Amino acid sequence: MQAVKERFGKTGGNVAYHAYQSFKSGEVTPELCHRLGVELAERMWGDEYQVLVATHFNTGANHNHFVVNSVGLWDGKKFNCGKRAYYQFRQLSDDLCKEYQLSTIKNPKGKTPRSIYFAEKNGEPTKHNLMREALDAALKVSVDGNDLRKALREQGYELDANPAHKYDTLRRIGSKKAVRLYRLGEEYDLPALRERIEENRQRYSYDLGYQRYKPVLVHPPKPKRLRLKSSFSTVKKIGGFRGLYLRCCYCLGILPKRSSRRPLSPELREECRRPDTISQQAQLICREKLDTEEDVADFISGKQAEIKELGSVRQKFYNRLRHCDDGVEIAKTKAQRDRLTAAMAGCREDIKTTESVLSRSDKLRENLKLEQEMQTQRMGRTQDKRRKRIAVR
């Protein structure tokens, strides 16, 4: 491969491209796996590019790796490794598997961002993980589709299993974008949900102690009675960005300290992934008293001016280092330069934090509104249940 690159004078840029092809465990032998890999390489690249096919068995599922030279063997043209090539490679692999009567993925997923992939793998409250938790909790107490929908609605989700629609979806009540069930995993598609509901129905018919779905009741704590010497009308209320973020910290359980409060809405439960970010933004807003967009704009312009001033002072230390030969003086100058660099980095971090406040404030208000609606609905159900209990007595 290197000789081909040198022959056409194209030794720079991408050296090679990597692809892989895997099969379901136990479906193919190592010999068949390698033969399929070689045949796929021939269909995809023919004799135009050099391809190395390596077959591995170390993961329990036989799979092939492809290393493709980025430079053509005969004409020296660079291989265009774009989305078109990716989908062509995937389609050729599926066609080859169908010819050999091997299984393929019916609904292939797109590429998951690296941060979301590891967050879901670590069990963090991502959008899909929260949906899986809601489905698991709802399926424990459901013996039919109505129970499942009610239990999901209690947690802020709406299930759409209309047979007239192409896909079965689950969406947040306050969101317009739905998630197809198969994207949550094979154990969460509609046939798997029906199977788990049928298991609950059979358990309910034989186990008299099995509890069907009942709305979750929230008993509010008994309020403390305090005597206020002044009047609420004279108390200054906190509004703007400070009030918004303090309320968000309260709903998330960040404030007050050692709070056991947890949000109800899926939107705020997903925000629990970023408590440090929200705390940092709230601390900066309260420390600098940034209540309006004008305050934020003035703060950013002030920090930018400070960075410019610090940069001009730091440049003098750089100039001094060029003409300094004394080791002690050099170390002292470098220490002063590094302190200025750290101060400039702190200013840039403050600018980044305040800019994120502007970009996320509208979304945060919407999420808090949805949280308030869910809290109100749950409290209303609790009061209705209590009235019915009193009426029966």
C-alpha cells in the first residue's frame, strides 16, 4: 500500500480507511465468515483498491475488519469515504447475508454521539434511559394496554401504538418529537411489551396478592407554622435569571442542601445529568447579579476587555523572556506569565458560562413549566383520592 502511495506521490492525508462486518453469534463458522468478508470486499472495491480482510473470533461473534488503501491501485485516485460509501457498504453486506440466509438488522440505528453512548452505557439519566426506566416501572403494574398508558402518563410519557401508524412511538408529553420503540432496544419494542403484559395478566389471575396499576399518591409533608413579623408585600422578590436558576436548583434538589426532592417531569430528570453545570451557572449569576440579557451582555463585554488587557500585559512578559539570560529572572517571569494565562482562562470560562445561560434560559423556563404542571396534576389527583376516601367513611 505504501508503495502505491509513493508511486502516485500521495503519501499525505488519510493513510487508509477501516470498516467492519459482524454476524450473529453462532450463525457462521470462521471459514464462512472470512469467505463472506472477501466476497464483500470484491463487491465493494473490486480490483480498484487494495483491501486487507482480517477475521477475528475474540469477542464471541465472528467478525471481519477491512483496511482499505486510500489511493487507487491503477489510477491513483483517492477513495471517497462518505455517507454514500457507508450506505453502499451496508446494503451490500445485507444482500450478501440474505443470499446465505443469515440474519440482518431490520432497523439499523444511526451513529450515536460518543458522549450519549457512554452516558447510556454508564446508566446516566439520558433521554432513552429515562424512557426505559419509565417503561420498566409501568410494565410492573400493568395487565393491559390501558394500564400501561396510564402508568406512563403518570411519569410524563405518551405511548402511541396505533396500528395505522408505521412505527410505535413513545414521547414526552411536553415534546413534539417522539422516539420509536425499537430504538430503545429489542426488549422494548411492541411485541416484547405485549409479552411482558401477558405475563402480568397470568400472574394476576393466579396470584391474589398481585397489585394492578394504581395511581401513585403523593402525601405532602405537614407544613410548619411560622410567625412572620413583617409583611410579604414588602419582601423583595428575586426575578430574572437569578430567580430562574434558583428555582431550577430547588426543583432538581440541589437547593437546599441535603434535599430529598426529585423532579417528576422527564425533562428535568434529564437535567440531573448536569447538576455541576447548572450549579456553576447559578453561582455565577447570583455572584454577579445578572438578572437580564443586558446585564449578561455588559458582563461579557467587560470580560472581553479584561482578556484584552491581560493579553497586552502578558505580551510584555513574553518580550522580556526573549532578552533574559538570568535563570532566576526567567523563572520569575514565567510564573507571572502563567498567572496571567490562568486569569485569562478564567475569564473565558465565565464568558462561556454566561453565553450558555442565554442559550438555555428559554428551554429551562419551558421545562420548569412542564414540571409545575405535573406537580399540580399529581397534587390534584391526591386531593381527589382523599375526598373520595372521606366520602366513603
